[in-house]
Amino acid sequence: MKTKIFKIVLPMAVVALGLAGAASTSAMDKSGKPVAIMGYKHIANPNSCVAVQECSNTGSFNCTAPDGSQLFARPASTCLTPLKRDVQ
């Protein structure tokens, strides 16, 4: 009787432990990295913008283009949310 239980339960327990370990490992990889967001610069048309470089949405410094202008996130058709970065 004991051997039947071990033959059935033990493999299922090992599989469950492996799945739990794999799920927790992939969750650790995704939570530690900052997300890169494309930074957009306003152009002559007031409701238009052009992609310049990647920024993050965290940090204490403004994310700027090489010419010094502020870069913005583009949630829809306009660029309204200013982006930040960690290093100056």
C-alpha cells in the first residue's frame, strides 16, 4: 500500500515543486529591471512628436534629447508626460 502511494504522490509533488520554482524564478527577473520607454520630442506641428531615444519613467533627472530639449511619453497622439532618467 505504501509503495503505491509513493509511486503516485511523489512524482506529482516533484512536478509541483518544479513548477513553483520556475514561476518564482521568472517573476524575480521581471521585477528588478526598469522599463525602457521611447522618448518623443515635440516638433513644429503642436500635436506631433518624433521618437528620439529610450528613457525610463523613474529617476530624478529629466530625460533630454542631445539638443537639450525635454523628452515626453506618447500615450496617444500627443506627447504630454515628461520622462525621467536615473543618471545625468
